Amino acid sequence: MTNPNTLSLPGAHNITRVTLENGTTVLVYPNYAAQSVVLSGSLRSGSLYEDPVDSGLAALTASGLMRGAARRDFDAINIALEDNGADLDVSSGVHRTGFYGKALAEDLPLLVDLLADVLREPTFPDVQVERLRGEIITGLKIRQQDTRYRANRAFSETLYPPEHPYHRSVRGTLETVPTLTTDKLRAFHRRTYGPRDMVVVVVGAVEPDTAIETVRARFADWQNADQPAEAPLPPLPPLVETRRAFVPLPGKTQSDLILGVIGPPRFAADYQAANLANSVLGQFGMMGRIGQSVREELGLAYYAGSSLDGGLGPGPWSVSAGVNPANVDLAIERIVDELRRIIDEPVSEEDLQDVQSYYTGHLPLQLESNEGIAGTLVNIETYGLGLDYLVNYRATIRALTRDDLLQAARRYLNPDALVIAVAGPDGAESAT
């Protein structure tokens, strides 16, 4: 029997999904609670497809799209958005380049038209690209003195081998970004941008047929015979011992540390079990057990918590903290103690019920806005979760057991084989 509480959730019964002949998939969910519309999605282009010597090329290309197109220059693009109170943005990650726009429902054709212009026919004006490059370089220079950023970079560079795309910064480096010419941007766009495997999601006060035809009118004829196949990730050797890295930043009064392992991709069968185990470890309440132990009880950290970055590939399962340089060693010891605890003993029944209630209770809040629904539908399509993912979500989470969480934690977490990265003033390196 159908649960009436699930009928209002987005699912196969009320999501319209169509795949165009060129490989673009369009999903539409009508929501008339507000007279607005959100246009969101992604296409298969990112730093995974750039040469390491051109690190940052995908990100700069994506940033440059909104700076001018064949039918509209920079000013025309922004005037069209501002005159209609609309937003549109494009940004790149490792695997995919995402886009997001919002407008009144009646302006969906304009939003789709602008998106098609910048995705299909960007011009990358030299002046605009130079300005963007300068902004990125300035940001990178500032981050060189940011202990949290430097700890994260050292962690990624130590956890993943140099040939792996997760080793590199998506935004590039101070050495590579100055070499990224407009010719390189145009060539990268020509080679990687195309309709195959593109996902377009429309959520708002629109009829599904109307939204699909609007997208079809501007994207159905897009072709790129040179668009590469999905690039595989290189294999990752397992960690067999703890590796340490220290980044000295003289004059700083705080050290930032990050430690962890390679976690599951979003596709993994035990991803949700690992996700709930991570919540118990370092997220739920005051940042979980780690926050309670390291920050609240011992006062060793300004912040402390854990994260699980499951995506299209095996992202890190990590713990981060900002600490007094004198407390680095002790903070690491207490964090490792909590890692041992999460793999040595099942979480309590109370902890399991608490995190299950949080995740199932938080779901309606995620779906209160068109933005939240659109982002969720993009993930559902990207990760192949199925149109009834949200309908089944509560049952999926409630079905997880204490042993499921324990086995997932044991599969990925190894307190004796971690990457530990610290950035801070001299003297904090004793922990590394």
C-alpha cells in the first residue's frame, strides 16, 4: 500500500524525465508554491580532463563563460539578468561543470537562452579573462597564508598520488594559472563541452511539457563529436602506514590540522552507513563525538569535526580541527582515540536513532525551496539513485543497523594508516 506521506515528495509519479537524442537528460518538477523557477544541472567537463601542467584550466574556463558569448557580450548578459531580477552562474569541479539559475517562472525562456549562449558559444574576451586570472591569482596568494587552506592542500597532496586528479587544486596554482591563455580556454571548451551526459533540472511554477520544450528548443541541436568519453580515475594504492605533512607558516597563532583516509564514492552500497557513522563521529549535535571530546571536554580546539566527501570518485573521509599550536599532538591523539572507538564498538542504539531521526527529519527542510529540490534532483540523476530515491529515503535510513555503521567504519577507517597534515607556526611540526 502506498504511504500517503510520500506522495508529496518528488518521485517517479511527479518528476518528468526526458533524454534528448543528443544525450542531454531533462528533469522537471512542477512546484507552484512560489512563482519562480530554478534551472540547475551539470555537464561532463572538469579538472579531470585537463593536463596537470594546465591545472586550473577547467575552473578558469567555467568562470569565463559568463564574460561574453557570440550573441551577447558581458554587458548584455548582465543587463538581461539584472533587468529581470534573475541569476545565472557556472562553476567547475573535478568531474563536472555545474550551472545554476533562478528567475520568475515567466522568464524561464530567457534563462535557458542565456545558459545556451554561454555554454555553447562563449567568446572568452581577452580583457575579461585577464581580469579573472588576476582575481584567481590574488585569491591564491591570500590563501598561501591561510592555515586551513594549506593544511587541506597538504592533506590532498599526501593522500592522493601526483597522477591522481584529486591530488591537484581545482583552481590551479600560482605557477599554472598565469600560463592559462585564452587560446587554451577556447580549446578546452571546444574539446570537452557538449551535450552527452548533460543534466538539466527545472523546478518551479512551470508545466513539465513547456519546460522540456523550452530546453529542447535551445539544446537539442547541440553536438560535439570531439567530446571525450567519461575519463576513468587512476587506481589508488591503499594506505598501509601513517603519512605526515607539515606546512610551516611563521607568525600564525593557530594551527589547522586535517587527518583521514580515502572514503567511499557516492555509488558505494555502504555509503549511507558510512555517512551516518560519520555523523556520529564528528557532525551530529556539537560536531559529534570528536567535537564533544576534543572541543567541549578538553578545550583543545576552536573547531573540530569530520566530513565524508563521497562523490563520483572516492573522496576523503577526514577530520579537521583548528587548535592552539601547543595542543596539536594531544588533539591528534584524542581524534585517533575516537577513530578507534568508532571501529571497535557499535554505536549505541540511542546514537543510531538520533542520527536516523536527524537525517529523515532534515529531508523535508531540504525540499522546502525550489533550490533544494533542484539540487537534490541533480544529485539523483548524476549518481543514478533512481527517481524514487526520496520516496524510499526514510525507509533506507531507518533500515540501517548498528552493525551496518560499524562495518562501514571498519572498511574505510584505519587509525594506524592515516594521512595527517598540519599547517601552522614553527613548533607545531612536532606532531608530524
